[in-house]
Amino acid sequence: MGAFDNQIKRGRKYDQVVEGAREVFLQDGFEGASVDDIARAAGVSKATLYSYFPDKRLLFLEVAKAGCCQKAYDAVQEIDADRAPEDVLMAAATQMMCFFLSDIGRAAFRVVIAESERFPELGREYWLNGPARAREVLIAYFDKAIPRGELKIDDLELAADQFIELCKVDLFPRLLMGLDQEFSAAEHERIARGAVEMFMARYGA
């Protein structure tokens, strides 16, 4: 359980508040989203909103976790570990890129980078629910593929982190810097396939 989890009150209006906040954050961004607008979109009073989330950063992170981040990495975890590495890694790359390149994924990354120096627990929560989760899932797959003679890896954590970073090549920095807002399916596949091919060139048995 992360440090922020102890600050979150989960009750009957929790989902309602998170969904309302997601709508406002996606429309107005983190800085532009006001507590009044979030409460209005969620159909609750400001007092109720603050009783669930005493801090806007906390609410934003919960939106990112519940709305996209956790779903993306949970989807990676559901990939059939009995399949060949090329198939598993391609599916994993596709799922992770869906999060990296989503509106909420981009916004979450920007907020964490901007705020984590003042609020290190924010960065820690993002790490635990994003990259660390993906790393664990990939390592669990490596542990099954290596004995089958499909992969040859000495440093499992390094290999997992390398693959995650390969999935961010080109498209993610272009998105963060505002050079492009949308990418075609062909561009997604190009990056995902390139990540898999480079990974297999290094770690394929």
C-alpha cells in the first residue's frame, strides 16, 4: 500500500468523485481543473470531495491509477505467459503504449515530474502503480520463458526496464513536447515492433 492510500477515504461516492474528476482533468488539465468544477461534474459538494481527497494532486493520481494506469498494466498481466516471447512482448508493448500515449497518461507524467520534488510521495505512487508494476509483470514472464530456452537474461530488472523504455521511443517525447497530438496505428506498431525486435536481438536465446 502506498503512502497516499492511507489518505484516501473510500465510500459510496468514491467512484462518482473519481469519474467526475477524470472528466474535468481530461478537459482542463491539472492546473486548469478547479475543485468547484470537479465537485459539479461529480455531483457532490466540495465538502464531500475534500472528505475523499484532501489534495488535488492526490485526486489526480487516483484518476490516473484507476482510470488508465492500473488497467493498462493489469492488461499486460493477463497476457498468456505460455505464448512465445515475440507475441507476449508485442502485446505488452501495445498495452503500455496505450497508457503512455493517452491524454491521462501524458498528463500524469507531466504532473509527477513537475510536483515530485516538492511532493516525493507523488512520484513514489506513480512509480509503484506504473513502471514498477510493469517491471514485475515482465520479470514474471521472463522467469517462465528462460527455463523454456526462449530467452537468455542475466539481469531481469535491467531487461524489463530496457523494454519499457524502448516502448517510449519517438512517439512519447514528441507527445510530451507538443510536436504531435495523435499517432496512427501504423506508427504505434512501428515502435512496438521495433521494441520487440531490438529486445529479442539482445535477449533471444
